[in-house]
Amino acid sequence: MFSILIPTLNNLNYLKICINSIKKNSLLNNEIIVHVSEGADDTINYLNKNNIKYSFTEYNSGICEGLNKAKKLSSKDYVLYAHDDFYFCPEWDSILKKEIHNIGHNNFYLSGTMMHKGQIKCNYGDNYEDFNEIEFLNNYKNYNYFNFQGSTWAPSVVHKDLWDRVGGLSEEFFPGSGSDPDFNMKLWNKGVRIFKGLNDFKVYHFGSKVLRNYEKNNISNLKKGHGSKSSKIFLLKWGISIKFFKKYYLKSNLEYKEPLNNPKKNILYFFDLIKCKLNYLYLILLYKKYGKTK
């Protein structure tokens, strides 16, 4: 049912935990597809020995290009984007299947709830060496958040046709930060109004190990940091900030009650919009080298 796309960069110890959790805790006929950047460790040998599909670049492709390459190998109806430092909790896929059935159409964006480093704070290990899987499995159901509005975080799921309609992830957001809200904006412009984070779809998150690896290997490309660069790209591309989009469009982190509507345009909306436009004009003057990113 799901094609699980996992970009990785010399992060085999976490990738093994992620893949093992998917195999152990899934109920449906899913497929795992890994994109390997560089492959300087034993990742490719591991994937070959375990008959796992993968795409490969000798260079560090970043998250977005890696996911787009992995997607070309997918054969299932739904595309799930995951980090390689996730541990998938039991029955995650049947929970998603039930939610998709209840929605009744494919014009949606669903995401999960992250534990440890994420919405739910708990600690069953900070790294692969001290992860207490048995204790975690005995207790994870005791931790709950709520179904929330407007998530832009992995793990996330869309239908394959919707992925293709918006062209997948935007590769200008290298190494990956900012690509989630950008993907959501592209979906919004295609009429998607269900952006829902599911409390029952849980993953244990070790803490963006994959993104730290991408950052470490791309310092020269990040200028003043990936966050500030991605914010500039998003603003120049869409004319509003990520913060504005999440607040007024996605209504991020509020409790999910129903599909979203167009934002209410009150005084506060226009005040914040004017600030976005001023920042946009400032960037146009100051960062002409970025050009048009649309």
C-alpha cells in the first residue's frame, strides 16, 4: 500500500533501526525505497543483502533530490516520506489505511506524531546505542498528543498522483530544510485542504541525525545556515514567510477539527502580510543572486 521513501547519508546504524521497525511493525504489503547519498559506509551492501530497493548518487544529493529519485522506483499508491532516524511504532500502516478510508478521497496530506524529539517528550534512548526498544514498545501507547492541524513534518503521506501533480519536493531547498512547507504550499495551490497530523501514527525520533549529517557536509553551501537560507527562498518564491503560511493557512499545531478554509483576512492578517511584503522587497534588493525561484 505504501512506498516508504528514506533518504540517507552514511547513517547506517540508524537506517537499520528504521528499516527493522518497518519490517517488524507493519501489517500491510508495503515497500521500502532508500536513496543513498555518497554511500561511504556499508549502506549499499546492507541494502543489497536485504533486497531493498534504492537509488544512489555518488554526491550528497540532499533530501529533496534524493526523495525525487527514490519516488521513481515506487510501485505503490501512496508515498510516505520518512527520515532514517525514525522508529515506526506497531500498526502504523493500518492506522493510516483506516484514516485514508475514512477520508474517502486522495486529496490530503497526512503526517505522524514524533516522540522523543518532536511533539511528545519521552526518552528511551538518545542514539542507536542506548535505544531501549523493549521498554519503548511496552510504554509508547501511554504517551499521547492529539490529532493536529497543518503539519509540515515527516513522516508524511500523499497519494502518488498528488506527488506527481506538484512535481515532488523542490530541490532548490538544499539540503532539505524548508521543503516541507513548500510542498504543502504546492498542495494548497492544488486545492488540498486536509493537512492532518495523526496522534495514533507514531514514530520515535532520534533527533534529525540525517539533517545534521547533511549540514555537516554542506557548510560551504549554507551561507548563514540552512534555516535562514530556506526562509529566504520560500519568501522569494511565494511572497509570504513560512511562519505566515503556517499561521494563517495551515493553522499549524491547533487541534484538528475539519478541513481548512481560506484564511480570514482581518487586521492582524494584513499587518503580518505587509511585513512579509516589506521583507520580500528587501530581499529582492539585497539578494538578487537568488533570482526567481518559482
